[in-house]
Amino acid sequence: MQIETPPTEKPYDRATGDRRGLVIVNTGDGKGKSTAAFGLALRAFGRSKAVKVWQFMKVPSARFGEHRMFERIGLPVEGLGDGFSWKSQDLEHSAQLAREGWARARESILGGELFLVVLDEITYPLIYGWIALDDVLDTLRRRPAGVTVCLTGRRCPPEIVALADTVTEMTKIKHAFDAGIPAQRGIED
């Protein structure tokens, strides 16, 4: 480890632009994409902002840790899918759920009543061709000025990356699963 001297001057200039809604992308092969989006949702909700979390790969009846906590505090989260694609009994049904879910999420973005809309794991239905990329891009461009949208998932399409205001790529350095350690409830659920 290299020891550093703490900065004594602000390392950046003050931003001069107007505050507005953003497009934020959390992508990459590392852990933390959804977790970061949920942290963002909690931060906004804690400031009394209207927030909605849409989960494209979770079933509506999902009871993972985030669902339990969001329910306790009243932050709306909704599963739109039927689970991982490799567990699906009918991929056309999975695709239909994604399309129907996207229609609802798009309406919540364009409605302008929400401060933050999280589209958790939306990249998967996009890269599977279940949701039209052009429709998502058009919605992001046409969203009301005060609406921030956070998209998560691996392999985010480059067209969304180009349009986004902030993009973070989570890079896997090491993962417990690779050492044979199963997912831990409360950490990876």
C-alpha cells in the first residue's frame, strides 16, 4: 500500500450546469450493480423523493432481502419477470413478461411523478431481444427533465452507455463463488 498525503485543496472545480434528472448505468461482471442502485434508491427515498424499483428478472412474489426492507419502509419494488432464463419453462412467456413490464416501467418514467426509477437487470431482456433497444433509448431521451433513471445489468448496450450521464463498470477482481462458496443470504440475495 502506498501512503498518501491528504489533499488540502478541493481536487475539482464546482459544477456550473443546472440540476436535472440523470441516466445512470451500473454494468460489468463484478458484484454490486443492483446493490449500488438500491443504495441510490434509499438515498433518494430518505430525502422524501418518489422512487420506484422495477426488477426485470425477479418474480412478482420475490422475497429477497431488498424486498423485505423496501416493504418495511414503504419503498415500492416490483418484480416483472419469472426468474433466471435458464430456469424458465417457457422463454416466450419470459419475453412477454419483459415486454409487459417494460410498458409499465416506461409509463412510470414518462409520467414524470417519480424522482428516481430503477430498472434493475434490464440489460438482460435487452440483450435477449425481448425489449426493443430503440424504445428504451427513446424513453430515456423523452423522459421529463426531473426524472433520473438507473439501469443495471451486465453487458449494457453501448448505445445506452453513450447516452448515459454516469456509467460505472463493476469489475470482478475475485468472487467467493469461484472458490466454491455458495451465495450468502443477506449478501447476494
